[in-house]
Amino acid sequence: MTGGGPGGGSNDREGRIAGADAALLFRVGRESFAAPLAEVEEAVDVTALHELPGATGALRGVVVVREALVPAYSAEAVLGARAEAPATALVIRRGDARLALLVDDVIDVIAIPRDGLQPAPGGGMAGDVVVGVAPHGARLVALLDVGALVAALGGGQSVEGQGDVKPQETA
């Protein structure tokens, strides 16, 4: 895909989201976020998080999604919102990168009006991955730049040329 995003907009931060009306609304703690629906492969319940020895930063471990191991990252660490009990993984695929973002809950699919997007407040890592904010009911929703999110998390897992990985059973 060219043109910077699902709608083929310009390469500036606002242009990357301008064509993406549909977004997946999710919650981390008391904060609401949204990701362009076209960039979320699926949302799955996290039944088991397999911790990785020596994992640092936002990486929390791996989750098994359709018999493939996917690196799982803390939304709390990258978005700065205090998570309550992350029980859902948003599986995001961007180019060759595939990763799971651990969130508290997926709420709904919403439409973000193109003219309703306001500039994001700056500062911190969240400011680097938030394109802007938009009203949704009585709350503001922070709209994510999935490309910046994947880059901030180190690129996720390359899936090009990889087959499915089956976790081994333990006795």
C-alpha cells in the first residue's frame, strides 16, 4: 500500500489517518484509544501469556494466535495509561511486522469523523504514537498512528517467510 495509510493520504501524521474513518475503540485503564480498523488483524482473548526470560521494556512475552507465536507488548508502557487487567490482545500487522498489544478491553468499532480529529497533546512516548484526539460521546479518544507504534516497539516480529509455530506441550 502506498500513500501512507488505509485511505492513501499524504505522508504527514494527520494524513496517515485522514482516510481511516473506521477505528477499533479499546480501553487501557480509564483511557480510551482507537486504532485504524484496517491495521488491526484481530482482537483475541489472552488465555496465556508466555513470559520470556530477560524481556525488557514494553515486551511482556508472547501469545499464541492461530498456532503462531506473536510478541506481546504492554499498552501501558507505550501509551502511558495505567492498565487494570489486560485480558485482550490487539494483533497488529504493519508490513512485515506482527505484534500483539495487551489492552484491558475492546469496546466497539467506531467512525472517526475526518473533520473531528484535533491535534494530539505532545510529550512522552504516547505523544509519539498518538495522531490526534476525537470526541466520542462524553470522552475524548486518542487515535493511534500504528506505524509509529510498531516503530516505538522495535518493529514487532517479521512474519515474512515464516510458517506457523506450534508451541510444545509441557509434561
